[in-house]
Amino acid sequence: MATTATVGNKSLWAGGVAPLKASYGKLMMWFFLLSDAFTFSGLLIAYAFIRWSAPAYKGNPDDFVFSTEYWPIPEKVYDAFPGVHGQEWPLVFVGLMTFILILSSVTMVLAVEAGQRMDKKGVVKWMLWTIIGGIAFLSCQAWEWAHFISGSGVATIGDVFLNGRWVEDYEIMGAGLSFNQYGPPAFAALFFFITGFHGFHVFSGVVINIITFFNAANGMYEKRGHYEMIEKVGLYWHFVDLVWVFVFTFFYLI
């Protein structure tokens, strides 16, 4: 005799039962984040393969110079800080960026917690701080990109095929998609694509946060009787923060 699985007095096949006690909206957000995780995983795995297939610098780090012959040392590439000239501050600025993004994740947690207590003022306050954190991170990334593109000096990258002819001892300052002063062409191309892809996610999150902020301030979620939208937006924001931890590890530490 066939049996029917039930939850309480409801059949799982009769409808109206939330899988894993999650609403439809939350479940769809989890599906989206899972698919996005596969995309970022593929990009970072590709970066890892290219990174480890390229020669590494084997000399004394103090004697390091940029060259297309080997992969650059991260501490020598990301050593600038806004307003500080003529000094090397390895990874300090990107560390500040990471701190800002993680702090914005904390404020998002506080916004979700306030929503669960139906505290409208708390939701609005903490969502505003989350938005400020996201904008601050994007501003920092814009400065980092500008400095990365402009470069820190002229470097000779050897003979290159440019505009239909070979150019000997080609000199370049900064970075583009084809050539860069720091290392092999793939180094800059991967940096722009992966950090830019993540930055686009942060930008999208800021836009969504602004929309939910105004909805919360206008009392939309209070009228609905719940702040589930804040929880769904929070899932996305935490995912963006988590991905940055892996991007930070791959690009800036390894």
C-alpha cells in the first residue's frame, strides 16, 4: 500500500508546504546565488590555472622589478595608498577595502535583525549604513583601478606586435587589456575582468539596497506585516562579501 509523506497534517505533494521552511522568494534567491557561485568559481579556478602555469619570480623580493617574463609579486603591485606618495604600503589599501565591505555585512545583519523585530527605524538606519559601506567600497575600487591603469612608472616589456608591426623594447606605463607594466598580459586582463565582475555585483547590490531602503522608509514592508525582502537582499549582500574574501585571497595574497 502506497504511503504519502506528510509534514504535520499536510501532504508534501498537495502544495502549500514550503521546502526547508523557506518561502518561494528565499528559495529562488538561493538558486540564483548557487548559480552565481559556479560562475565565480569558474573564473577563480581559471585564474589559478593561469597563475600557476606562469613562471614565478625566484629572486630576492627587494630586487624585484616588473617583467612580462614572470608573474608579479602582489605586494609590489598593490602598494599605493591615496594621498601617500613615495612610500610603499603593501596591501594596506585593499585591506581597508575588505574591512569596509565586511563592516557593511555586519550592518546588513543588524538590518535583518531589526526587520525580524518589526523595527522600522532600525531597518532604515542599518540599511542606510549598508548603502554607505557599499558606496565607499566602490569608491575605493574606482581609485584602485585608476591607479592600476595609470601605473607607477615606465616599464620595458620587450618586443611586441603593435599596429601591424613589431616594436622593439616597447615601453608602457600602467595597464590595459593587451599589455601592462606589471607582468604577463593575462595578469591585468584577469584583474580587470574578475574584480570588475565582482564590482558590478556590489554596484547591483547597492542599487537594490537603495530601493529596499526607500520601500522600508515609506512603510511598504510594515504594511505587508513582514520584512522578508530585507532578508532576501541580505542573502545577496552576504554572498557578495563572501566572494570578495576569495577574490582578495587569490589576487592579493597568493
